[in-house]
Amino acid sequence: MEREWIDVITLAIVIVCAIGAINVKDLLGASILLGAYSFLMCILWAVMGAVDVAFTEATVGAGVSTVFCVAAVFHTTRRTKD
Amino acid sequence: MKILGWLTVLMCGALLIFNVSEFPDMGDANSPANSKQNLSEYFLKKAYHDTKVPNVVTAVLADYRGYDTMYETAVIFSAGLACFFLLRIFRKKGPKSRFYRHTPTGVTLRIDEGGKLPEESDVFKRIDSIWIPHDNIVRITCRLVVPFIQIFALYVIAHGHYSPGGGFQGGVLLGASIILIAVSNNLRAGIQRMSEKGAALMGSAGVLIYAGTAALCLLLGSQFLNYNALAKLLHIKPVVARYNGILIVEIGVALAVMAVMVWIYYNLSSAGKHDEGL
Amino acid sequence: MDMALILAKANYWGYVILLLIGLYALISKNNLVKKIIGMVIFQTAVILFYITIAVKKGGNIPITPHGKGYVVEAANFMNPLPHVLMLTAIVVGVATLGVALALAIKVYKQYGTLEEDEINAMIREQ
Amino acid sequence: MSTHYPALIIVVPLLTAVIVAAVGWINKKYCFPLSVASLAASLLSSIGLLFEVMKTNGEVVYRFAGWEAPMGIVYNIDYLNSLVLIVVTAVALINLIFSKGSIENDFPDKEGVFYALYILFTTGLVGMVATGDAFNLYVLLEIASLTGYALLGIGNERSPLSTLNYLFIGTIGATFYLLGVGYIYIATGTLNMAEIALIIPKLPNVGIIKFAFVICMVGLFVKMALFPMHGWLPNAYSNAPSSSIGLIAPLTTKVTVYIMVRAGITIFTPEFTFEKMHLDKWIVWLSVIGIVMGSCFALAQKNYKKMLTYIVVAEVGYMVGGFWLGNKLGITGSILHIVNDAAMTLCVFMAAGIFSYKIGDHISDFKGLFKKMPFTMTAFAVGGLSIIGVPPTCGFFSKWYLVSGGIEAVKATGSIGALAFIVALLFSSLVNAVLFFRIFEVAHFEPFSEGHGHEGHSAVEINEAPLGMLIPFFIVAFSLIFLGIFSGDIVSNIINQFIPVLPAGI
Amino acid sequence: METVYSIKPFLAVLISLCVVPIIISSRTENIREGWTFAAAIIKFLIIASMLPIILSGGNLEFTIAQIMPAVSIKFKVDAFGLLFALVSSFLWIITSIYSIGYMRSLNEHSQTRYFAFFALSLCAAVGVAFSANFFTMYLFYEMLSFATYPLVTHHQDKESRTSGRKYLFYILGSSIAFLIPAMLITFSYSGTMEFASQGFMQNVPPELLLILLFMFVFGFAKCGIMPLHSWLPAAMVAPTPVSALLHAVAVVKVGVFCVIRVITNVFGTDLLAKYGYNDYICYIAAFTIITASLIALSQDGLKRRLAFSTIGQLSYIILGVALLSKNAVMASMLHIAMHAFGKITLFFCAGAIYASTKIKNISDMVGIGRRMPITMGCFFIGSLSVIGLPPTGGIISKWYLVLGTLEADKIFLLVVLLVSSLLNAAYFLPVVYKAFFCTEEETMFEKGVKEPPIWCVVPLVITAGISLIMFFYPQPFLQLADLAVNSLGVK
């Protein structure tokens, strides 16, 4: 049962992060939130026993993807209307 | 656009939620996906027997469904190619003035055309523009961390048979270590470690190792990707050949992924100009 | 709908919500990078769905102990197949992300903005 | 080697793409011959494979990594696969030879990478067509999509934005497909297409499968630009460079239609697709609207490339509608149209390549072309007539089967949708006639004005296209007639062998 | 009835196709026209050589390819087809001679294209004549539409552009909108396309049958039936030889030929008679006859007047076959030939007048007979033939038609025929009258105006002569028509 609760709580935070990432009015912040989202997601998957996937998500989603996003935002603009 | 978005979302949401109730419960070991068919059971029970790899995910990834994984590598490789193709701008002539930093003092020198260029060394470092920050703490910390990251990455690659991880994760870690150098110093420092051409060739080499191994099996008279064929070549048992085949393939994946990650980063972070970076 | 049903299928609900968040951002957002972020969320939602399929109650991570005479009981381990598939899907995700960002950078170079309505206005003026 | 054809078709291009990408950094000279050689090898293997299929009476099985069906990835090559494989490889090969000049012209620094992307795209499509595994299809779909984005995004100044939009839509489509595969996996526990087809009829509860079906189809419809999900296509295609559009426009939508046919018949079984889903009427209506809208929008265009893109949208409607008529003639027409439309679209887009190289894209620029480039225009005229559907070009015959299928459906069920489909087909043929004769008129009547053409092109002398372009162009134009005359053989020897016995009453 | 498997029909169709590349690539005018001429003669000889077999009651067959299951490209020569092929291939020879004179004297541009597409059109026309099934017929019908387009728009000016549009819109539009669906519905019900002597539509429900009949008749818009007729006057912008051969013989006759084929060999006369659907077609045709004649009266342009006359005459043919009686069907077959010779003479004359005087309007032709007596003499013979007066061939077909209406017991249609003959006379004879019967002072022409070049005169004399000969010696055509009608089993 404990595992399920960890699961549900993490999932809730993940959803909050996702909503944050698409609603924050600053692209750099959104990128970072996306990184956080990925990292939490990776925890969620680790809890669910998918260690390989979690590992990949940690390196790719939370790591490289965020760097890519930040790099792109640096080369474009942080400004956004929505 | 907003209304359209909501409409689509509501429609999809209604459909999806309507269907969730038909799903088997979470964690149901008797759902068709998990038990009724023999797939899950087969892999768990037979993978070690077939390949001598205890990490079932690795075994399935690189052997049973190795064909998928080859394309996974090809996907990442084509992403590298695509970023390069879309963004890269080759500058025909260099900029008129060059910038050098005197490392011990942190003073930046601008040398216009015709001026004498200092020899590059630890004292004078070429940089791309005057404002490139210079922070010893960040730089040195990263320098300290990078070797550990790389060793860990190699471990992940090599130990993928027994623990979570494998070529892909290790490759990303290796790439990340170089990206870290590029982030903490500047892009030029990264490119010095791994040039663009090097990255491109290494990416090709990685995919080539994978697809080449697979094709070698075909040439040896077996099916594509059937590592059993390597047994004849290496004079080992077929099962061990599978084990080794997986290792070779994982190394290929790691090489390709590392190179491509770095390559994509180069292009994204400089918008294809390969000058300033972040 | 009682609590047990929600809990028993928590991840499925979660995946639906994430999918919808991503889809909404993809369709309705005006900023291109926001759309890309929505796309990433959209893809990860599906990955979450697959991982949820693989869960077996009380299951272990799919690394089988080995030794002479050890018999693997399949119900004790997570289903490895969805994990394998999702490794590939993650890679596809990051590859798509890279290409999308590259295109976004090109768009920005062209128009000096990432807002779609502003760009469309510019195109119409031409 | 003949047992390895299924692998060779895909592996040779893949390996070559990787090698070409590397060789491009060392010596660009070798890129083109290597690419041509690999695609030619792929084409030869696919022809060989077709004969192999005929010899083995319908199915060639290839087990990758030596594993049996549900465990490993297995190719089950049947008539349909091998037919579409030939189309894909042939189109890719011919267009590659055709666009050599413009590739060198457009991407002087990135030639090697362009060739690599080009071949990878082809590999992706070929893999999608050949594969017998639902998930493997997704991976290959993504390869084709990613390389496709790169090839499209490098066109004129508007291409990055339109390609980015395509990327979003494409990702939605592909992800929906992936989700659908997940649903299938939940319900059946396998990913192998043949296995799924065996399990579905035995399932007690088909709710999930129904949903999986819907979501897969939605994904595919998005990818193939069926109305109302067609918005991305015209922009993305008309802004692209001509060398890549000659590859992408003929193949992408057609391969996606192929997947739809494969999904409808092989994965979900015809009983399920046509009897249990009750979607056929709706989708036929969608395709009807798609055909009419595509044709109408095409009429409004002054830019030749853009006009063609709307024709592509309408043609998608042909194929989708034909398939969903749910009878043998309709499905035959749909499959035949995959082949014919690939050739036709290739032909007219090649013409677009020549035009934009020599003159420009606006129809009003095409003045006096019949005099200036008679051979090019002759081949172009064949392409145009084929799209209109004039016998004996191939466009006529696929329309023949499609309309016959519609008549059958009206006869069997009295469905108004099928009637509307027939009317829409005829309407679109008329519109196509107007479209192409408008161009012929301009090229035939208007006197040639010297010194026109936009900047950057003024240096190009307007005369026949170079021989390197003209010969492939003529081969394609000739193949239109060839396919038309031999369509009976194609249908009876290949397509009819594939179509299973359909359930009665539809 | 014996059926001979022979490649001859295929050769006859192919010969003009083969000559196209030679025409395109020839260096000088003389070589080009020499080849055209040679092809025309060879074609005629091949077709004529089939005559004995047909007259002895046999058929020739040749299959090129099986396009689809149950659908093939196949030739079959029967009496009716041969009749039409003979006329059109013979007139190609004559028109080739005339073209040389006409085109050269007017210094027309793009003559190579002109001759090439002319050859293509003839290929298609004979292809239609020899088709053994509906599909083959449709194939060549469409080919004819496209091959004629460059000829119609030969002048490449604004007027020809509008006409070309109109031409394509009517011809292509009707064939896509009516013909293709009708063909496919027929095929879907009957499962065959082969022409049969009593048709193959027995399985079609009667309501659909009527719709199909209308779709077929209007689908073949080349037959110029109202309201789909207005492409024909528009197409008169083409050079006169084109109007002469194509819009008096090949194209429009292909239209009516197809209608006859459909009514006799697709529907079958018995089937139509059973439901009485033929009446509708009769009335449409009658309406067309009268209306077209009235419009022709008001036309001042000579070629336009001829065009409307053609529309009316074509409907005679349709009327004939729609009457479904033996004599009437025979009349319509005969009329194809008779009208062809008469009308082509008239067109040749119009062209000759234009070539030497650049005059197009009838009101400007007062006294032209004094300057160009041969031309106008032939014009007179031609008009007699079209009106249907002795001593020309026109009377024969008209006679049978009148017999046919009596046989079918349709007095109303008989009245229509007589009225229209009067109208025909009313719009042709004044032209002749004005041309000859005027004083020297009234003439609108200088003394210097002479007959056109010999290349133009000879053909029109020949065709006028044949019109006359047909009156005295109509046996070959009569015999062919008789054979055709008998093989159809019309009662």
C-alpha cells in the first residue's frame, strides 16, 4: 500500500510540474520546470520498477533535454505571452 | 485556437477516460499484457538461459528486439544529422578581430587584423567574444567532476548486462560530460575535446558498429542480428556469442549516442555558428 | 466512483491528465517553445502509460537472479517488454525535441519572435 | 542471398546512409554514387522479394535475430508489402538521380548529410512497409518523420515554421499511434501483427480494442493529412526544397495509407474493421469532404507547388474513401492508387522541380513553355493527364476501381456516403482537368516574355532541362502509361492475391 | 458468321500513330506532308482490304491486351464500324491534300504540330470505329478529345483560347460527369463490356436504365445534341480543314457513332423498345433538329451556319437510331456517310473562299460565284446533299429515315423531318443564289479574285463528285448498312 501512495503523491507533483511548465510566463523557467517534471517522472518510474527506463529518463529527460531547451531558449528569447 | 484546443482536449479526454474503466487494474499480474500471453513470462524465464544476461531489459533490448534498438540508434543519429542540416552555418572567413584571455589575470585582449597573435597556451586562451564569463570555481569543479562522470558512464555501459543501464544511458552520460565542459568553459573548450567532425564520424561509427555487427551475422549465413553466427568467428559457444554480441552492440550505441548528443548540443547552443555557446 | 477504483487505476488517470495537458499546450499555446514543452509532456504521458502496463503487484525489477537450479517465477518480476519499448520511445522523444528546437531557433532567426500570432501577422504583411 | 531479401532492402540503405554521412566529411565526390548504388540495391532486392513472394505463394517470413514470432521481430512479407516496397524504393531512386543537380546547387556544404538524411528517410519508409511488428513500425515512422522534418525545414524562408507545425502534428499522430499500440498490447499481450489478428476474434471484450482502433486510425489520419487534419500539409510541402519534396510528397501520405490498409486488414482483421466498428460511413464522408475541399482549394492557388499540395490532400481522400467502402473493388482501387498516385505525384513534383529551377513557381510565369521546353512539357502533360484520370494513363484505372467500388457499395447497402464518394471523385477529376488545362493554356497560348522570372533565377537560360533531369522525368512519365496498361496484371497477380475474403453483407 | 482473327484493324489504327514521330522529326515540309499522305493512303488501303470479309458476312477481331479482368482493349470490325472507318479514312486522304493547299496558302504557323495531331485524331477515330467493347471505345473517344484540342486552338489567340476552353469543358466535362459513371454502373451490373447484338443491360433495373440512357447520350457530348451543343460552333475557330474533317466527319461522327453503338449494342433495341425509352431520345433529337436549323438561319458567319447545320444533321442520325425501326437505323448509318461527304464539301468551299478572299461572312459573298465558279458549284452540290435533294447521296439516307418514321408510326417526327428539310433549304440555297445570280455590278469582288490553289480545288471537286456518285451508286454503303442492321437483329 505504501508504494501506491508514493506513486500517487509523486504523480500529483508530476502533474503540478507539467501544468507549471506550460503556464509559467518565462521560457527559461518553463524549461527548468520541464526538467523537474522529467526528474519526478523518473522517480515515479523507478518506484514502479522500471529502473532502466527511469535511468534513461534521468539522463535524457532531466539531463540532456533540459540542457537542449535551455540552449535553445538562450538563443531565442525568454519572453512569452502565455 | 483556444476553443479548438479545449474542444480537442475534451473530446480526447472523454474518450480516454471512458476507456480507462475497461483497463485491468494496475499491477494486475493476470492481465493479458502481463501473463496470459507467454511474452512476459517467456522473457523473464528464458532470457538468462538464452543470452546469459540477467538484466532482462538489456537482453530484450539488444537481442530479442535488437532490430528496434538498431533503429533507435538510427533515430538519434538522424536527429543529429537533422540538427546539423537545419542549423549549421559554415562561416567562410573568420571574424576580423580575435579575442584572447590571459588566464591568470582574467584580462581579455582584443587583437585586430594585423596584430601579432599570442601563442595558445595555458596562459593565453582564445575565446569568441569579449563577454564570455570566466569563473574558476565553476570551471575547476566541473573539471573535477567530469572524470568521475565518465568513469561512471563506462561502468554503466560495461555493466549494463547485470544492472540497470547500458549503452544508451552510458552514452548519454559520456555526452553529458563533454557538454558539461562546454557549458562550464565555453563551446570552444568543448570543441577542442571533441571536434565537430569527430563527433559526426563517431556517430556514424557507432551506428556502423551496431548495423555492421548485425550485417556480419547475415554475411556469416545466419539471420540479420542473429549473434549466434558470431560463435563461428570467435570460437565460442552460441550463448556466449549472444552475450558478447550484446556487449559490442551496446558499445556501438554508446558511441553513437555520446557523439550525437554532443553534436546536437553544439548546434543548438550556438545556433549553428559554433562560436559562442551558452 | 469510490476511492479504491481511483487508486487502483491512479496511473491511468494520471496519464490521461498529462496527455491532455500536453495536447492542450500543443494545440492552444501560442509560443513555439511552449508547444515543444507540451509535446514532451504529451510523449512522456504515453510512456507513463506503458510503464503502468508493466507493473505487477509486488513485482521486482526485471533483473533475474541466476544460479544453479534457481527457477524464475514470472509473477514476481515486472514485465520487461514495455520497459524495452519505452527506452526506444524516450530516445525518439529526445530526438524529436532536438529537431523541434533546431527548427524553433531557425524560426526565431527568421522572424525575431517565437509567438505564432506575431509571425503569422508578419507573413500576412509580406 | 535470396532468403535475405527482406533484410537487405532495409539494411543496405541504412548502412549506406551511415557511411555516406561519414564520407561526406572526407570526400563529397563519393556520396552520390554510393547513395544511388544503395537505393538501386534496395530496389533490386524488393523486386527479387516480389518474385520470392510469388514463388512461396504469398508469404515470406524473416526472423530478425533468429527469434520466433511473438518474441522477436518478424517480417511477414506478402503481396501488398512487396508491391509497395518496389514503389517506395523506385520513387526514391529516380528522384535521387533526378535531383543531383539541385542538391549540389542548394546545399553545397551539406551534401553528404543531405544524402544520408535522404537515404535514412527512405529506409524509414521501407521499414514501415516491410515490418510485421506494430511497435517496430512506430520506430521507423519516427525515423521517416525526423529525417522528413529535416528535409522539409531547409526550404525557403517560411519552411522552418511550417515544418515545425508539421512536426507538432506529426508527433501527435505518431504518439497516438503509439498509444493505440499500447492499448492493443494491453488487450492482447503481443505486438506481432499476425498474432494480434489471431487473438482479436477470440477476445471476450473488445472495448479496449475498439478504442485502440480509433486512436490508431486518428493517428494515421493526422499523419496522412485526411480532412480535417490536413492543415499542415500544403504549407509544409510548398515551402520545401524541390529535391526533398520529390521524395516526400509522393511517398509519405501513400505509405501512411498503406499502414492504414495494413492495420485495417492485417492487424484488426476485416471483420472487426468493417463490421464491428461502424466507422466506415463516417470516414467515407470525411474523405468526401477532403476530396471536395482539396480540389476547391487547389483551384484557388496561383502557385504551382501549392496547387499540387492540395491535390495531394484530395488524393488522400481517394485512397481513404476507397478503402473504407469496404468492398473488394474499393480496396483494390485504394491499393492500386497507392502505386499510381506515387508515380503521378512524383511526375508532377519533378515538373515542379524543373519549373522552379528554370522559371519559378507561379503559374503565370509558365508562359510559352511548350515552345521553350517541348520535351519537358510533354512529360508534364502526361503527368497532368494521369492526375485528371485520362486513359490509358494509370490515374484512370485506379479511379475506375474506386468508382466501381463506390457503385458496388451503393448497390449493396444503398449508402449515401458511397454515392457522395463517387460524385466527389468525378468532381475532383473535373477540377483537376481545369487545373491542369489552365496551366497547359498558359504554357500554350501566352507568348513567351523575355526577361521575366524572379531575382536569382534570371541568370538561368530557359530551355530544356538538363539531360540528367530529363531522362528520369521521362522514365516516370513513361511509367505512368506503363502502369496504366499493365494495371490489369498488377491487380490480378498482386493486389487481388492480397485482399482476403471480406465478410459478407458489407 | 465467321470471325477472323487478324491484326489488320490494329494496324489500321496504329499506322497514323506511328507516323506521328516521323512527322515531328521530318526536316522539310514536303517530307512531312509526304508521310502524312502515305499514312493516309496505307490506312485507307488496309481498311478497304477488310471489305471483302465483312461483305461476305464475317468479322475481324484482334485483342491487344487484357487491361482488367473482363475488360480488354480489343478490336472487332463489323459492317457498321467498317462503314465509318472507310468514310473517315478516305476523307483523311482528301483532307490531307486540302490541308497542304490551305495551310500553305495562308502561311499558317506550327504546321508540324497540326499534321501530327491530325494523324493522332484519325488514329482515335478509327479506333472508335473498330472497338469491340465499351472500354476500348471510351479509350479512343477520350484520346480524340485531347488530340483535337491543339487543333481547335491552333491559332493560339484569345478567341481560340476561349473556344478551346469551351470545347474541353463540354467534351471532357460531360465524359467525366456522365460517361465514366454510366460506364462503370453498367459494368458493375452486367460484368461485361463487350458489345453484343442485343446489348448486355438485361440485369439493370428499368428506372436505372432510363437514367443510364440519358447519361450515355449526354455523355457523348461530341454528338452535339442539345443542350450540350455549343462547343461545336465555338470550335469553328480552328483552321478550316480541321473543321471540315473533324467537325463534320471524325469528331462529331464519333459522337453519334458511339450513341448508335450504345443504343444498339449496349442497350439493345429490344430492351429499349420494351420500355419505350427511345421516345425521349427521339423528342430531344427532334427538338435539336428544329432549333439548330432555326439558329442556323440567323447565322451570318458561313462556318457557324455550317456548324449549326451539322448539329441538326447529327440529330437526324440520333433520331434515326432512336426510332429503333429497321429502316431508320439503316438511315442513320447511311447518313453518317452521306452527310460526311456533303458537309465536308461545304466546309472545303468555306475554307477555299477564306483562303483566297479572307471573307467569312455570308453577307459579304454576293457574286462570289462569278469569280469562283468551281468552288461555288461544288458548294451547291454539297448543299443539295445536306438538304437531301436529288441527284445527291443525301436523299438516300433521308428517304430511309422517312420510311423509318412511317414504319415506327410517328407522324409527328415525319413533320419535323420535312420542316427541317425546308429550313435546310432556307439557309443554304440563298447563299448559292446570292453567289451566282447577281449582275456584274453587284459583285462584291474585284476581277482579280480567282479560284483558290489547285490543292484546294481538287479535294472539293472530288468530294462533291462523290456526293453525286452516291446517288447513282450507293450500293457499297447500302450493303454495309444492311449487313449491320441485320446483324443487330432490328425488327
